[in-house]
Amino acid sequence: MKFKYALTSLALSVAILSSVPSTAFAIGGASGAKVDYQVQGKIGEVVMNPYDIAPLTAVIRNGGYQLRDVHVRIVPKENGQEI
């Protein structure tokens, strides 16, 4: 009887402990990469060249904010020309 109780306790312990590592990595790690986007200002996410065919294209996702009276300025590189 004591052996059966010990075996049941061992099986229950193994079952509980085997589920802990899989839940601990749910944020990022063994279950997959953690994906975070950098917030650029207060407008959400800016995706540069979203279609990989037009390097001067950007998509601005509002990130839950309401954008009003928006101005976009393209800042050139050194010795470049403003568009």
C-alpha cells in the first residue's frame, strides 16, 4: 500500500513539474520569439518599405490614437535633397 501511494505521488509530481517549463516560456523563448515593436513618438508603428519594392514607402499604423492635422517630412541623408 505504501509503495502504491509513493508511486501515485511521484506520478502526480512529474505531471505537475513537466507542465511548468512550457508555461514559463510562453512570453518568449522556447515557444517562439518575443515580438515587440518600438513605439516611435505617439503615433504607433511606422513600417518602412512594407512591400519590399518601394524603399520610399511607409505605412503608419495609428496604434489606437486618433491622428489629426498630420504633417509628414522626409529628412534626407547627408548631402541629400529634401523631398
